[in-house]
Amino acid sequence: MVSRIATYIVLTFVSLPLLAAVCLSVTDSWFFPSFIGSITLEHYKVLWSGHELAHSTLVSLAIASTMSIASTFIGAVISVALHYGRHTTPRLLALGYFPYAIAPVVLGSMLQYYFLRLGLFGSLSGVLIAQSFITIPFAVLLFSTFWSDNVIRLSAQARTLGASTSIVIKDIIFPMSKRWIYLCLVQCFLISWLEYGLTRVIGAGEVRTLTVSIMSLASQASISEAAVACCLMLLPPSLIFMIQYRMVSSQAHL
């Protein structure tokens, strides 16, 4: 009973920002002490008329999807290489924490000179490469938790029985790592989807993702349009949460 009440309280606090964004996106002229302003969908209609928010949504989806797939693949390859490498030490894995030791804006400022010299500043490719400095280390660190004693013993036993490294990876490691792959895809997508600092610095305002558009609209006092962008921003995390909740619930009933 206590745990259920605590869960409801946590869900209430988590849902309050979402409810506020939804209310602001569908209301107009909301002044105190009115509980809610006049209901309108005009703010959403601009999405179907070639508005900047529609373009920003597509750009964010493209970037997040690309970073999710690429970072998961590269992170898995690096993790396998670190595990089977002859000179692998914990210090190499510890390097993955470096991008998280400093703020994304500071990291972007540190990389800005090199991106300018390479002609990647203010471009979509530059943003993709910049975000990889965050997503790929995360993927490597996540896959490092996959190498449990059970996985290592099964791999060693298969090698003892004559299986090659490629067969071990294909028939043992890959099937056992499906949960890590799914988790990495989701987390890298969310990291890229919600990222602002690196995108703003390296993109130089030319790459208009949803996070950049939200801050721009908020600074211009376009609260309703910023609320629409927030609702679009919160849609993928909400869908992922609902899917994971149903999957966990279905597995609990089995």
C-alpha cells in the first residue's frame, strides 16, 4: 500500500510539467486568476503549414535515430574489442567518463576550434559528430556491464570446444546481448533527442532541432509555440515509457 501511494506521488510530480505544457499549448490568453484560458488548436495547426517546428521535429528525429543506431553499433564493436584485446585495462574504459565530467556547452566550446578548421561548424554532419562524443562513450560504458561471469564462462567454453571468435559473437554474445542492444538504442536516442548544449554551440543556430527551437521561442516570449514544441519533445520519451511499462507488466503476468 505504501509503495503504491509513493508510486502515485512520483507519477504525479513527473506528470505535472507535461500537463503544464499541454495546457499552455491548447490555450490562449491565460491570465490569473482564471483556472484555464480559452481552448484553441491554432498553435498545432501551424505544424501542418510548413512551420519551423515541423522542420525541427524532422531534424531531431533524423539526428536522434542516426545517433541511436550508429552509437549502438560502434559502442558494441568497441566493447567487444576491449574485451578481447590483449592490452585492455580499466583505464581505457575509464576514458568513457571524460565527456560527462564537463558540461556539454563547455565541451562544445573546446571542440569549436577543430570543427571550424574542418569546415564542420554550423552543419548537420558537425552536430552528428559532436553528439557522438557523448553517445558513443555512453554505449561503451553500457555494454561493459554486459560482460558478466556467466557470459565470459560460456564464451570460454565455446572457444574450448573449437568455436571461432566470429561464431562465439554470432551465436552466443549477440543473442545474450539483445536486452543491452535495445536499452542502448533507446538511451542513445533519448540522449540525442534531448541534447541542447553541443547542438547549440556546434550547430551555431543553423541546425534547428526541437531543443534549440524551444529555447529560441521561449526567449522570444512565444510561450504557446514553445509549449507545442515541448509537447513534441516529450512525446517520444512518453511513448517509450508506456511501451516499457506494458512490456514489464506483461512479463510480470507470465
